[in-house]
Amino acid sequence: MRSVVSVVKATALEVLSEPLTLLVQLAALTMAVLAPAFHYHQFGEATRMARDAGFSALFTCGSIMAVFGTIRAFRREIESGTLQMALSHPVSRGGFFVAKTLGAAVAYLVFAATVLATSLTIIEGARVGGAYAERTGDIARLSGPFLAAGVAVMLLPLVIGAALNRFARFRFVPTAIATALMLALLAGGASSVLDPALLPRHLPVAALLLCPALVLLAASAAFAVRFKANAAAAAVGIVAALCIPAAGNYYMADALSKGGVVPWSYVAIAAIAALPAAVAFLVLGIRFIGGRDVS
């Protein structure tokens, strides 16, 4: 168990140390923060643009991060020749594969928490800005303090990461990602205190979006063991294309319009529906790694 935990931790840190992870996270935060900021003219519910931008960023950028982060983590292990050394520890090949997949999933959840918390901040800013516009008759736009908090989550981690790298020899990418997570949770927590219904209403939708992303992550792990990076990414792309007809079951942001909610029972059903695919890819990956020659 100690060896498995070590693999999980090492893989999560490895994925979170990738420059690609930071770039994808920055792209997601930019989409979640700036798309609503430039959408000055609101038609209908004031928070709709902010909500759609945040969940779209979580869904699209999160899937990209899950796929490529997982593939790179596995391919680096294989192509560098360290797979044989890793398997010499007291952990089975199947256990190693599952542990490494879990590590990639932990890194993805860090990404998802950062984007979701920032999105909640912007959604609350849109709600406050919309309420102010209704009272004054002005154009609805994001409330300034919430927009500033969102921009801070985007940019301040880069400054802090660079400073700590320069003066304290901290690693830039994981430091920036950890700082972004802390700032996002702080801003999102403050927004949730101002509006206690904010997190309970939006968390089920975020949980729905985790289901297809984790399936793609498991598929990425399995194909990365068997194929090189480009071929593995193409195989995952085919899987994603085949799953498009079911995508609507996992994107339910519109259900929150006009005070609506997504029940947790629906989330449970959607998760159970996605579970067989995730398990199938894990089993496939275990078979692939079991058939590899690492001598």
C-alpha cells in the first residue's frame, strides 16, 4: 500500500509539474473569467453567460488536461526506461497501472477544483452585477471586486511562482498551480458565504462533468501503455467521438436557469452509467501493461 500511495503522489506531482497543465489551466481560467466580462449586453438571466463559460471551460479544457496529462505521464515512464525500475518495487503491474491512473486523476481534480471555484466567483459577480443593474437600469455586467478576484486567480500565481522560483528555487509550474488553487478556493469560498445556495446548486453539474473526463482519463492511461503518444491521443479522440451522443446527459448547465437544480439522484445515475466504461478501460490497461516486455 505504501508503494501504491507513493506512485499516486509522484504521478499527481508529475502531471501538475507539466507546463502544458499550467497552460491549459490558464486557458480555462481565461475563458471562465473574461468571456462573461466582455459580454456586456445580457439577454435573460444575468448569470447564464458566466455559468456557461465556466462549465464549458471545465468540460473542454478539463478533458484536454486529463487526456494529454495522463498520456504524457505514462509515455515518459515507458520511453525513459524507468518502467522496469518502477515495477521492481513491491507492487504488481496492475497495481502500478491503477495507482498511476489514480495519480493522474488527482491532478485532474486539482485542476477541476481551481476552475470550478473561480467560476463560482464569476457567477456570483454576475448575479451581484445583474441585481445592481435591475435597481439602477444600467447595463448588466460583472461586479468589479469579483472580476478582480477572478483576474487575480489567473495572473497572481504566475507572479508568485516566478518570484519563488527566482529567490527560493521553488519549481515554477507546481508552485503556480498550487497558488492558483489556494486563491481560487479562497475567492470561491467567500462567494459561497455571500450566497449560500451558490455551491449546492452548481456542484452537481460539476460532478456530472467529471464523469466523462474521468472515462477519457482511464482510456488515455490504457492506450498510452499500448501506443505511442500521438496514436494514443487519436484512439482517445475516437472514443470521445463515439461518446458524443451521450454528452448531453453530462452537460446540464441550462437546468440551473430560473432557479432550477440538478438532483443528486440524476448525478448518481449518470455516474453509474459511466462507471462500466471507466472500469473497462482500467481492465484493458492492466492487460496491456501485463503484456509489456520490460526486461
